Amino acid sequence: MEPRRRPVMHFVLPLVLALVASACSGSSGGGGDGGEGAEGGVLRIGTSSGLTSLNPFVGFNQDDYAVWMYIYPSLLMYDTTTPTYDFLPGFAQEWSQSEDGMTVTFETVPGATWSDGEPLDAEDVVFTFEMIKEYEKTQTAQWAGSVTFLETIEATGENTIVATYDRPAGTALYDLGLTPILPPQVWEPLAASKEIRRFPNEPEGGEPLVGGGPFLLTEYRKNDIALFEANPSYYGTKPLIDGFGLQFFRDEDAMITALKTDQLDAINEIPPTAVETLRSAGMEVYEGPALALRDLIFNVDPEGQQRPELLDPRVREAMEYAIDRQAIVDTAWLGFATPGSTIVPEGNATQGVSWHDDDIQPLPYDIAKANEILDSLGYAKGSDGIRVADGEQMEYEVVFPLDEAGAGDRAFRIIQQGFEQIGVRLVQQRLDTNAAWNAMYDKGHYVFELAMWDWFPAADPDFILAVLTCDQWGNWNDTGYCTDEYDDLYTEQKEAVDPQERQRIVFEMQQLAFDARPYIILTYDRRLDAWSKDWTGFVPSTQGIFNNFSTQSLTSVHQA
Amino acid sequence: MRRSDYLIKRAAFAIITVFVAITINFFLFRVLPGDAVRNLSRVPRASNELVNALKEQFGLDEPLWQQYVIYLNQLLHGNMGISFSNQQPVSENLKEALANTIPMAATGTVVAIIIGVSTGVFSAWRRGSKLDQVSTNAAIAFYSFPTQWLALVILIYLSPWFPSHGMSDPFLIDPTPWEHFVDVARHMFLPSLTFALTLYGEYTLIVRSAMLETLGEDYVLTARAKGLPQRRIVTRHAFRNALLPTTTLIALSLGYIVAGAILIETVFSWPGIGNAVYQAVTERDYPMLQGAFLVLTISVVFFNFIADVLYFKLDPRITE
């Protein structure tokens, strides 16, 4: 492989002109009065997650997915300006699903091209999904979820794609629509030589990465920066800015300081503790619902759980009564969270319906009620105030992965204090993320007592619903919850083509999980992003201003 | 013992140390709780097969001793393996990271040596004076500050004037070589300053005590009695002899440049080896960890060896 270029920066002409122009307009303080902002300019975004790899079959960070959304075509997008995230045309202008849900048709934009001039048409879409399908058990396993139940996919015309399924596919539009379409001229030879995962997929020799989205990736330095410029041959609405850069920060305080000192223009996700600092420094801070939840996890695997009383749903119910969610919101999250109830967070909505069941309310904080339940079960308090169940003190270890540190620590202490009042002692077991999973699952069984962790659900609820299925045992399932009833409903929702019908099933699943209580959902996060007032027009979403739902945000952002 | 015997013995010792370290590194990361594929396979659209596909690809389905033999064999052929997380050769990843770390860390170390040695000599010379007190107390303070805390304080107070992250301004358009140099130097300022401040205190203290020791020797008294000027006594007679412990210290600390970079690079988002190690630990990227620790080991062993050689040169009595 060619060694990457040292930082002798080569930037293409349009960017040069734009930056000069932006420097001039910037010094005059911007327009403001005219309403229309200045076009052009390069937006500097700071992120603490960073990219792991630009190869769609290797990278796994949130930012990786957002980059693919911006540099590759996707058939559909989510319109994050609508409350229920309706589908938005992407490379597909029109789409339809047959009434039986077995056939999906897309009509793509005619006359589109890749950035290297090669035609971009229905054949490329077919190529992408056939490649994923062919290697789904090995090299392309990372995107295998997008071709589940897919039987055939073919181009029936230059701009028409027809996909057929072996059963009704409720998530077909999401599966096919939100997957990056890759250029066959790059990936076909790699697939043939089984080099799909080995390919770095980085710009080389001063040439941008072959792409078809609104931006092209022109420069990438691991753990440092990624630079993008507007794609002149993009088939859709062209961005107003000339380009943007993603800068990676290992340290959040350094990133906040960089925004305050004008070394950055925007930050994709800030911690709640930074909100006041940034607001008082004159920055715009966005707050909205997030696709993120924090949960207390019970091991409900009957063969793995060593403390039989924790397998009793009544005990778990009592414990929920002892959790002061409002205190967690106020103290641990400084108010930037909401009390949680079901596994589908508030704000999770697509296809015109909201997937979160508002009717399910968390149990109120009621220590007396919690004590009453535990008393009725016969778990008497010992001399030290700790209850005894089956001859053992009700003292439990809580696996606590370090990615929950900070707000999670504060939340833990609030829960711990609540539990103390009902005669249950919790001990925090802090472990790094990888080690935490090892402490929870071993040789086919769940071996922990309690745990605290989080989920960042995808746009479609299918993923977060799947984590409680038997099929995910040892994989995404982190509770040992496994019932036929829930599994059947899961399959049913996946095959429900009518969103209203699917919503009914999804609500039912939430109720089932809520009552069985393998999780106590503590809180839902609030999404916090910040940017300088020199910029405007960001389209925020439950994943922030730089997300993999649509290209809306960075195609409409411009200088104020 | 003859000179060549001494060198051969030291070199053999260095090689054995490296081999032992390679072996320990290999097993160390594997006994850590947490496995490599878990992190990589937690991707929303992935199928359950991904875990097995990854294990097979990385050879993690083989028995441990077999993995070790394969690793040793590959290493002897100069192949450090493929990074689990970005699928690129470890040697490429490390080369790039090291090339970024060395200029920043070396600048910091050189500055630390200059400040440390001169304040150390000066303090010993003016022992007991106000200046000695100030200098020694400052040295003790900087020596004991936690690195990341000092780095954050520097970042918060100085970042309005100097860039606080990264190596260069990616938005600088077609810079001339001079502009580029200035840009990188500005980016390097804060991390290098932190490096220098955390290191220099130790130098000051060691040089000061070494100097005080030699200043009390009979030959210094003789020199004084001969009426030699004070400056000459300090530079020619005392300092040369105080160089011995100082050299060892410098050589040893050069070996830890790479290790010391971890905290500083994390705070300043410097894309160097420290940053790479941090990321590799969190991602359980075994090949990257082994590679990075191999580099760490080799640099420590190498500079130890250099210290041995220098010692030999500076103090002929060692051979006797």
C-alpha cells in the first residue's frame, strides 16, 4: 500500500476560492439582515467518537455510518424534519411495496453518475445487494441484516429495481433504502478476490474516493481528520457549503475548548455538563430527543442466575418502585434526560408512526410499596437492615461498564440509596466495556446478577426489539430473556407491511417486556449538539446534526 | 573484562529481554478479560454469523499456543499482522503513528533536558539562595503534577493562542513549506510544552544533587585552592563528573518517550502512538497492542543499551 501523504495539504480549487470568500465575509460579521446567508465555506465539525474505518464492511462507529450516508447514494432517507421520520427520496425517486409485502419496486434518478464519471444506475444497486447476499456469512456479514429474507433483486430497466422476498417484509424499505450503494468498478474486483474487508477504502494519490453522495471524501488521516468537498456531479440538491471537515478529539474538554476558541464550528454531541459553558460562550445548543436509553439489567436466565429471588418478577417490580427516576434525571443528567419506560425510546418514529408506546408509564417512586411487596414475599430484614432471601443476604453485584461512567455513576448512587431503603444492597463492579460483557456471559449462559448499561437503538425499531429475542442469545441479548410469545410477536412485526398494524404489535411487545421486566429502563437521553452562531441551517435529528438518517443537515447548513 | 566482551554481553541481554517481552505481551492481552470480536461484531445490521466469521479471519479459533507459534513465525518474517479494527497492516499503522509522535516528543524532551540541566547546575552552584529555592520547588511541583491534569490546565489557559488539537490545520490552503512548518510548530507547542514541563523537574533534581555531590569532592576544593574562576570550576570540574547519572537518566527517559505520549496525546488528540495504544486497548485490537508494545519494549531496551555503552565511554572504571 502507498504510504499516506504527509500533511502537505492539497485542497482543490473551489475550496480555495470558497475559503478566501468565507474569510472575507466572516470578518465583516456575516449578513444577518438579508435573511439569505452566504454560500460556500468549509464547516469544521468536532467529534469524539471518530472513524474506525471507511470500509463499510469494517467500520462500526456511528460516525462511520454517517460518512457513508454522505459519500454514497442510498435509495431512501429519513426526513428528520417530520416528527415521524417519513421516507424521503434519495437515489430512488419513487418506491412502492406490493400489498402482500413480498415485492418492492424502486425507480431511481435517471442520468446519474459516480464521481469518476461512470454511470450510476439500477445495475449498481443490484450489484451492491447481490454482493452482500453472496458473502453474507463471511466478508459482508456486517450488512447481512439488509438482505434478510431477500430472495431476488433485479434491474428490470435502467432505472427500475424490483426486489422479491420469500415472506412479507415489513422492514424491506428500511433494509434496502438505508444501505449505502457501492460503486461496482471499485468493489467487484475486491469481491472476486475475497479482499472486501482488507480494502482500506481511503482516498489515494490526491484523488477523492469514488462516490455518489452530496460530498466526496478527499482526505483522511486516521485519528486526526477527514475532509469532504461538495460533489459537483451529485444527482440531488447540491450542498450550500463547499465542504466540511471532521476532526477527532480524544478528550471532550479539549473539544469544547476548541469550539469556544473558534477552532471548530460545530460539535456532534456534547455532554450535559458542557451545555451551560457553551451557552454562556454564545454558542447555539440544540436539545431534542435522542435514540439512547440507560437501563438496569436483570439476569433472567434461569440456568445462569445464581440468585433465585431475582428470577421472580415481583422482586424486580419492587425494585422498580425503589428507583427515583426524577432524581436521576435532575442530578445525574442535569435535567437533560427524561424518565424511561419501555425499550423503544421516545422519539423513535419512522414510516409515519411513532413506535414508542406513550401509554406505558414507569412505576412511581414508592419506597413503602416496594417494602410491602418484599415483606409479602417473606424476605425479612436482618439486624443490619439487609433482607435475607433463601438464606443469603440480598446483596448484589452490578456490572458497570466504564462507558457509563460519569452520569451513570451518579445514577448508580441514586439507585443504591433507594435500594438501601428497601433492604437491598448494591455493589458497583466497574469494568471496561469488553470485560463487562465477559463478566455477564460465559459458555452459553448469563452469569451476572445485575448490570447497568445502555442501548443506542437504530432508526427502525426492529433492532432494539431483537435484543430480547432467543435468536440473539449470547449476541445482542444481554439479559437471558427468551420467550416464545415475544419471539412470535417479533416475527409478526417483521412481516407486518402496514405500519399501523406493525405499530400495534410493537406496542404489544413493549408491554410484554415492561411487565416481564428483564430491564428497568431508567432514562432516555436528550440529544445535545452545539455550533457557532456563524452557521445556521443544521437539521438536527435523534442522532444529532451529523447522522446516517439523511443528508439533509449538511446539504442545508450555511453561513449565517 | 574487555570492552568487546562487555558490549556483546549487553547486546545479548537486550535481545533476550526483547524476546521475553514479546512472549509476555502476547499472553498478557489474551488473559485480559474481554475479547476482540465482541466489540467489532456489535453492529446493528450484522448477522449472528459475523462473530464466527471474524474469529476465523483473525485466527482466534485456533488454540492459544498455535496462535503464539504463528505470531512468532510471522514476526521473524517481519510481519506484525493486521489490525483487527481497521484491517490495515500493523506496521503501516505504527509507522504513521510513530512518525507523528517523534517530532513532538523529541522537541519536548530536548527542551526538558536544556531547562532541567541548566536549572539543576544553577541551583547547585547557588545552593541555598532564593533562586535555588524557587527553582527546586518548581521542579518538585512539575515533577509531581499528574500529566493529564497539567495537560488540561495548559490546554484550558493557552488554547486561545495555540491550537489545542491535531497536528496541523487541515483547512490551511496550499501552504508554502514555511507556512506548513509554522502551522505544525504551532500545533506542536502545547503538547511539547506539556512534555517538557512534566519531564524537566526530574532532570533538575537529579542534576542538582549530582552537582552538589561533585562540588563537595576534594578535587573541586583543590581547584578552588588553585584560584580557578568559579565558572571554570563548575563547568570543567564539577559538571563533567555530574554527567554520569544525568546521562543514564536521559537515556532511560528517551526510552519512555513513547510511553509518556499516551496521556499527552489523548488530551491534545495528537494522532501518534499514544493515541493508537489507547484506542487499541479499548478495542482489544491484539495485533496493534502487540505491535505497539513491541515498539515500546524495543525503544526502552535500545536506550538502556545506549546508556550502557555511554557509561562505558564516560567512566572507564566500569570495565575493571
